[in-house]
Amino acid sequence: MIRSLAAISIALLMMSALALPAQANTITSSGTVTGTTTLTATSNPAVFDSIFTGSGVDSVSGAFTATNMATLTFTSLTTFTSSGTWVDVFAGGTVFGTFTGSGTSSGDTTAITLNTVLTGGTGIFAGDTGKSTIMGTGTNTSSTTSSFSGTFTSSTTTVPEPGSVTLVLGGIGFLLGMRKRWARA
């Protein structure tokens, strides 16, 4: 009897250790991003479609490639607002979401601030949510393209891995079954 109680106690302790990774977690990271933006005129002279392609490094998840599609609306000759969607591809999966932002131009350079919302992901990022702020400078390289260099900070809430939860529940079921078997012996 003591042996079965000790075995159950040890097994429960091991199962509770496995449950720890199943808790949601908030991760803060920072990094850099660079790339090129191409503007396409629309029928409204104050509105442009924008496509950004680039790459960056996140302090937690590593290197990634970045793309976004946006609409830029100039509110004056030197200021604009933007909104759109973005996708970042990492080695372990993809994250995606929406953003809004603004910029102010002075000569050939533009100070840009973007606020992003992480709405989902794939791979190791499946189910993640979060937000980030990107600040940087765009430099005109032609009348329709510019280079961008900036930094970001982000906060991401991760969801428990379904496999961890399943493993914990399966282990508890196994222990309960074994307890009945040990009680009969």
C-alpha cells in the first residue's frame, strides 16, 4: 500500500511538472527591421497603396522576413496615416495581424510610427496574440520607393501547447486506472 502511494505521489509530481508549460505566458521582445516600400498611386491623389518587403531580427524568436500591405492617406503635403495587414515568417512558424500608423516627411526622409496587433500565427506561434510598436525612418530612393530602417518592441501572449494539456490529462487518467488496479492486488 505504501509503495503504491509513493508511486502515485511521484507520478503526480512528475505530471504537475509537465503541466507548467501548459500555462499561457506573456513574452516581451525587441528587435530591428529593414526593407523596401513601394508606393502605387490610386485614383485619389492623396491615397497610395503600399507594399513593404524586408527582414528583421527578434530578440526572442530570431530572424524573420516581413511583408505588409497598406493604404497611405496623405493628410497634408508632409504627413500621412496608414493602415493595413502584415505577415512575419520565422523558422518555427508565421505571425500575422493588422496595423495603423503615421508618418511625417522632411525632405527625403520620413519618421514613421506603426502600432501592430498580432491576431494569430502558425507553427510554434499558433493561437498567439499581442501587440508591438515599430519606430523608424524611411528614406526616399526614387519617386515610388523608399528604404526603411527601424526598431520595435512587442508583447506576445502565447497559448498552451495542446500536446502538453493532452499529456497531462492522459497521465492523470492512467494514474487513476493504475490506482484501481493496485487496490485490487
